[in-house]
Amino acid sequence: MPPGKVWKELSREEEGPGKRKGRAMRERNWWSTGNVKICESRYALVCQVPESWTAGREKEEAWQRVEEAWFSQSKKDDIRLRRWGREAMYWLGTEAGSLGAYGFNGAVLATDGSEQRGKMGAGFWYLVWEPVGEEWEEVQEEDAPEGKRFRCQAAVREIIEGRGLTWESRQRLDAAGAEEGDLIVGQSRCFKIRDRRRKGHLRVGRAEEGASSLRPELAALEAALEAVEVEKDLLLLVDCRTALTEIEKWIGEGSKVCMATVKDADILRAVIERLRKRIEAGAATFLVKIKAHRGEPLNEGADDEADRGCQIGIEEARWNEPTGRTLFTWKSEKGITRRAVWGLGVRQAITKKAGWLTVAKEKAAGNRAWWKGWWQHWKWEKKVSQEEAQRALEESWWEDDETWDSINTGLKGQMEQQRAGGLNAKPVHRTWTADFMLREGQSRSELGKWLRDSKIALQKRRRMLQVLTNSFPCGVFLHKIGKLESDRCRLCQKLGAEGPKEGIARETVGHIQSARCRGQREVVIAAHNRCVRAILKEVQKGGRQSTEVQVITEDGECSMTTLWQRQELLEICAWEQVKQAAWTARMERLGRQGTGMECEDEESNGLWACEGCQQMCSGREDQVSRETGKCCQCRRKEGKSQQGEDKCKECWWASLDKQRFDGVVIDRRNKVHRLLILEFKRRSDTRAEYWQKGMREAKEQYEDLCRGIMECVRDGWECCFVPIVAGTKSMKEEAWNEAMEKFGVAKVRWSGGRVRLMRVLLEEHEKVLGSFWAQVLGGGKE
């Protein structure tokens, strides 16, 4: 700490009852967005002064102002516009400064409107360049209104002498934070700085017919036009594009147009009339759109004035004449009562209510099915335990019908997942479509945005709707309506799938979207790889210290033997050690001693491999299956799978060498470095259990290998397996957040990364369907 003494110190919050927390710091990275919001202080404040400095009344009052500022409860920082010194260069670089607003030869105003819980306020702020101290008014200090007090003997003396403040005095007051309405005290006299700022606010009426943000914005424009002389050139800074669009519709429309159907015709008519008068007077009027809440002084001042307008009583409101139109009333999703005359807002509300009514019907149907199948006959059918039924009744009997339907429908869904799948599975609601759309936490909002996106071809969105409603013309659907003789996959038959026709998979949307379809394998793998690249891109760019995060598989996945040739992985562990540890972990999982592959039957003649394959299998004791007495080579030649638990060590190691991780990431940000392994699964998401099945499949696929890596990593390292399962049209939000947290991605990027991945999933879903139709129709038009 530099020399001197600590004069005063302020903590983060006051002590005692009614304590206040310091709010004197802007939010982090405020300079990148221009945000002027004030947050709670994260540090204490210490004032250190030279040893020779002595405190006096003036300095004590200065410290009092510092303390008031430190514990201020204001939500926004005070912004003062100066055109001298270094600060002038800053304001010239803002949005309004770049447009030349601060050098405009005429009146410059900003307008803003506010809507707060059904109250509408409008405000405007006039740009005035005169510095503080142009006009004064003497008042009695004890009777003076609220305002900051500044003790400045030189300034008071200059005012008394009537020669005006010198430049040095103005600079001193300005640096101290003096503003209009503050007091200058000295020589037993008190002077108040007159408020020369031209500003205004008003309460906007007719809120009972529906409060909106557009109406106060138009009222603010009308008030600003009224405050400026008709003959004076005017520049208006507006942060509402809708208001400018609404005005632009009526410019140059002639005399035959009318505003009978316009909701805010009373204010809009006054705005158009004032603009007409300005044109007749020969004055130029510029209406410029600027961004809101970006630290522009005029815009922030107009925003404050609009908030003040909301606090005015309704009896003083302007534009309060009722229209006499039919008034619609409804409650929003947050329980807020809304009122409005017929318009876009009412149409949207009716559409939403109709959708929620459909949801309520589906949940009621699920509740009835639960009551009939799982509750009513639990004693003799054993479909649900008495404890679960009793607990559901005890916890929810007093709830309303809507909540009761939701609880029972959700419980029915849990029971359905425990039943055997396949063709006998039943939806929780009346249809599989309702099950899919009402499944929460699956990024359904992104699916809705995709369907509403007019930039996407209509036929692509129509195909998505067909998939969602289970009416996509695949083989199963066409066979069901009698358009095809068989429901088996046409692509698999065309490409010569082995076995009888009955053994070929059914042509469902899930089969088309999977690599099991011989004709779709290439495009499905490409879709999988693109999703993996999107995830790794989020991991690489989303870290708090991205330079310490290295994606090893950035150029694409590769086999284990190729992967472990990288120097980064050789520094962690050796591949041969990993193989041996993985084999040991496999044997432990299977519960076998040693290799567990010994053959004891007499047909093997004491050999651990048959004579024909002895050389190929090296005659090891773990080569022969105890059940068949045949080695891996013989079973492979007979066309039998080698993926079973009786696979020998040599063949299992050979398959292990060929395995590929979807992604490998090295994270060196913490003291203990991490080797992160990504496995991505893209599955059909018609049924709710898709995520559980995908997670189970991913863990079983690499269970032994990951355990082997964990056993072999060197000190200071750890291995973490991160599986991510996505549906072809879904991404579980909770699972995505957990995966991003494991990868160390900053929390602010979780939602954006999920949105981008959902976009990729939907695009690839469409590509796979397009590939199917191109092959079925022989490359013709869809």
C-alpha cells in the first residue's frame, strides 16, 4: 500500500437494521455493450489520503456524498454528456455520435415509452450543451429541496459579485458531480443551480383497452414534436422500430386513406398532423432508429422520464378517450391479466389458449387412461404398487383438475417406460404425436422456430409436420393405408439385404434415420459427424480459457492405434497398457478368473485352438469357446458374430484397435488435467425412453476401455467419459447442460450452443429424409 493514511472505509453493506448494500459498480463487461445498469458492489471502498491532509467540513461533506453514492439504490448509473476533454472523443464514438447527432445544427431529442404492469408512460429528453452554472437562484439552506450540497467559497463569491463563474470554478463543480438542482453553499449563503434541461414525461391513458409498448412510444414522439418550434430543424432519436414503421405507412398516402381500423389512431393522427405542419414550415425532421439501453445519454434520460410518467396518477393521463370497441380480457402464462381490443395480440392470445386447451384435453385423456389401467385395478392386476398409488393420492388429492391430470399423466408415462417396448407399446396420451410434443425439456421451442421459419422451403417444413403427426409416407404408413403390399424397407431390398423378406427391417421413420438402413448408412453417418463437429466447436470456443482446451479429434475421428500416435496422448498413458487394463476390466465385469476362456471338453484334444486355425490364433488358451469348442476364426467363418462375451483376447484387442472415439478433448485449465472422451448418439425420439437407451448403449460400448484408461493415466491426470444423446428432433436440455459443465464450457454459452446444435439436428433430419426420397423415386422430383 502506498504511503499515507486510511481516512475512511466503506464495507459492502451497512450494519444494523435496515442495512443497505452498496450499489456503485457496473456489470461485468459493461463497456462491450454500453450497459449502464448498476449491480451490488463486490469489494469494499477505502479512501487513502496523504499524512499531511487534514479533514474539514468541506471534505466531510464530500465524503458524505461519496457514501451516498456508494449505498445508492439506483438501478442505473448517472450519465453526463460532455463535449470537452477526453470524454468528448468517447461520445463521438457512440452510435448517436457516429451518426453526427451531437453536431447537428438544430434541436436534438430522444424519445422513449414504458409499459409497467398495465401502466404506460412516455418521456423525451432535449440535448442542451450549456455547462452547469449558467443560471442560479438563491434559497435558504434549511428550506432547500433535496439535492447534493457543494461547499465552494470561490463559486459563491463569483455569484455574489455578479460576474459569473469562471471556467476553473465550472470545471471544479463539474468534476465534483454538480448537476441542475444541486446546491452551492458558502459565506453563509446558498444558491441552487437552475434546471435548464428540457425534458418531459406524461402518463398515457386508455390502458384498460390493452397496454402496449407502441402506444407510449407514439405518445413520446407527439410530445417531443410539440416541445420544439415548428420552424426549427429537428433530429429525433427513437429506439422503437415499430413506431417508425407505423408512421412511415402514412407518409405520402394522400387524402383518401383513413385510420378507422388503426388501434392507436388518436395519437398517430396527432403525430402525422405535426409532421405535416413542419413540412409546410420548411423545417427538416429526421427520425433515426438507435439501439436501446446502450449507454446513450439522451436515450437513457428519455427512458428515466418514461418511467416517471408511469408514476403519474391516471386522472392526469393524456390520450385517455375510450374507443367503445369490444374489449377482450385474458390471463398470460405468468398470470398477468391482459386487456385489449381486437388486434394481433388478441388473435395470438386466442391461438395460444386454443393450443393449451388441446394440451388439457390430452392430459385429461392420459389421466383417464391412468385411472382405468393403473389405479382402478392395482390390487388384482399388480400394475402399480399400493405405496405409489397411495402416495399420489395423499400428495395431490387437493390439487385442481389441471394439476391432477398432469401428475397422473406423468405417472402413467413412468409406468409405460417400464413395460416391454415394440409393437405392443402404447402412448401415454391419446397419440404418439401428443407424447412427443408434450415432452418437457426437449428444446421444443427450437422446433417451433424451425417450422415457422419462412426461409426454409415449404416442402421441407411439410415433411417435418408429416413426421410429427406420424403420417410420413414411409413403408409402414403406406402399407397401413393399403398403398404397398409390404411394410419392409424398400432400400434394403433394393441393395440386396441377405435373408428372407420377413427378416428385413420394417420401413419406419426411425429405420430411415438410422445407419441400419443399407441405403441411408452414408448420409446418416455424415449427419452424425456434423453433429459431433458442432459439439466440439462449442467445447473449443466455449471455455473460459480456450487456449488451454485442445480438441485432439478436430480433423475427424480416427482409430485407437492412430489416435495414440499423438504425442499428447502418449504423455498421458501408453496404448498397450490401456489394452491390457481394458481386458482385465472386461474379465472382472464378466466375473471370470484369469481369461475365463479355457476349454475342457475332449473334442479339442488338449489344443486351445482347432488344427485348421491353430497358427492363426497362436494356440493361446483363451481362444476356444467353452460352449462350442471352436475358436474365434471358426466362428467367424461360419458367419457367427464375434461380439459376444466369448470373444478371445487377440480378436477383442484387434476390434479394440479399430474403435473410434467421437471426440477427444484435453483440458489443462485446472491443477488436475483432464482427458475428456465424447461419445455422441443420435437416435429416433418418438418414444420417451430414447435418451435412456442411448446413454446405456454409449456406456456399454466403451465401459471396459474407459476403465482401462482410468487405470493407466499418469499422476495429475484423470479420464472423464461424456456421453451426449440427442434425438433426431430433440435435445434434452438438462443433459446438455450437464455435458457442457463437464467440458468446462462457460454457463452463458450453454443455451446458445444447444440452440445451434438443434438447428444442425433439424437440418440433418431433413437431409436424411431428402436422401430417402431421392433413392426411392430414383432421383426424380419429390
